[in-house]
Amino acid sequence: MANGGPVEHGYPHLETVRAAINALYKRLSYDTVQTFATSVAPADVAFCDTDDLYLGAQRVAHEMVRHYRLPDARMIVGFREMTHAANVELAAGPEYFIELNDRFRTHRRDIGAALAHEVMHVYLHRLDLSFPGTRDNEILTDTAAAYLGAGWLLLDAFREDAASSQKLGYLTPEEFGYVLAKRALLFDEDPAIWFTSPQAYTAYTAGMELARRDTRRPPLTAAGWAGRRRYARDRRHAQDHPSPDASQPGGVPYSFTPDSTDPPGDHDGPGPLRVSFPCPTCHQRIRVPVRGRVRARCGVCRTVLECDT
Ligand SMILES: [Zn+2]
Ligand SMILES: [Zn+2]
């Protein structure tokens, strides 16, 4: 887990974050994701300065193990001087050694955030789910922690004032907000009530705006007027310029392909099309025929998609 440096903002890792949510659904299945409907409760990871450092860290780590359902895993938490914020040794188990940066000795309220990330490494390791490259794998770890109910602690560890700033994890605050918002929309949850950091709240609000935008993109019926108009224009272009390859208009998430299941010769004019677009919940590509109102169900996350194609 990285430590320090200027705080990056916006959505520089958005594509990887979306790929991470999709990979999580595919590896865990809809049913397993549903078992994470309840987030880690603030009281269960509270850590005050009068608590014993080691017992307290051990207790919070145990709470993460319980939350991620790693029944036989045992976390052994230690502290040392290091450049990173935290680190976990991914061995065969059942014991895993987690090292936390010495500074957590005096920043105990952020130990839950660090452990949410490190124990998620163990969870993904046991699932044998990883992304190639350190950067993408860390993004997967943060995204999974946030989507499965422990990562709100990571966003809450983001604090800024005139003199200093601190942030944990690889996602930007807004990206954490986005993943938490997608989770909130799925489980009808409001993590904002747990935030102690005002900056976390702001980032969550920004992320929620983007998450809602995912659900209002054409060809979904919830799309706004401007998006629908653009969609109609792109569709006309695809119909007028048939090509065997996907026609991918610039800057939009959908693309058109000829419908190969259509028997040739039974129609005049432009051939039938299919449109593919990312599922607003899990980002799986969905393909539906272009023929007006269509209802589809995402095969990965089971979201029902009302489309106007
Ligand atoms: Zn990490
Ligand atoms: Zn889906």
C-alpha cells in the first residue's frame, strides 16, 4: 500500500476500476456479491488511543477476516519503519504477516483502512484473482475492498487541511467515491453517514454523480435528451454505412455491429444491427438487437436493463 506524495484527483484509473468490478462479479458470482450487502460497521473497527496497540490492531484485523469470510485465516500484525504504508506477505497461509508503517502507532484511527486493503490482498490471493502489474493489481485490491463493504474506511482516511494532506490506497478520492456509490446504488446503502472526513464526503458526492451517469447512458431508456439524440445520429450512421466490423462512434460507450443472425435477402434498405454497451452495474458488455424497446438482463450481475435501441 502506497504512502505519501501529492494527492491525485479525478478519474485517471477509471477503466481499470470498471474492469475490476467486472472481474469481481465474474469470479465471485452474483450470489456471493449479494452476501456482502452489509458494510463493516464503524463501531467494529473503532480504535482509540487508550486501546492496546497490538491487541487493537489484531482485533481490527480479525474483524476484516470475519467480514471477508476467511474463516481459517490468521493475521499477525506488526509495526515497523518502512516507506510504504503497509504490506502483507502472501504465503500459503493460514497465517499471514501484515506490517504496518510505524506512523500508525500514533494514527490508530486509520489502521482499519490499512487493514481493509491488506486483508483484501489475502482474499484476492485465495480467490486467485489478480491483474497483471502492480499498479492494476493494487487498483483491483482497493476496488474490491470498497465494493465489498470495507473500503469506505480507505476513503475516510483521506483528509486535507491547509497544512497537510493524507490519503491511503491507489484510487483517487473520487474513484473511491465512485466505487462506494456503485455499491450504494446496488445495496441501497448510504456510507456518507459514516464519514468523519469532510473531504471524503465531497469525493463521495462527486463519485455518486458519475455512478448515476453510468445508469443514464444510451441505449438505456433513462438516458437524457442529448444522449438520445446523439445515439440516434450514431445509429443512423451505422445503418447507412454497414460494415462487418463494429462501428464504434467516438467518445461514447456503445458500438454497433451487423446482426449476423438475420437471414439475408428478406428486407430492403439498411440491414439490422445489434448494439453493445457496458452494463451500468458490472460493466459486462451487453448485446441487444436494434429494434426499439428491448428489455435485457445482464448475465453476470442480473441487472434488468430497459433499453430503447
Ligand atoms: Zn496493496
Ligand atoms: Zn451487469
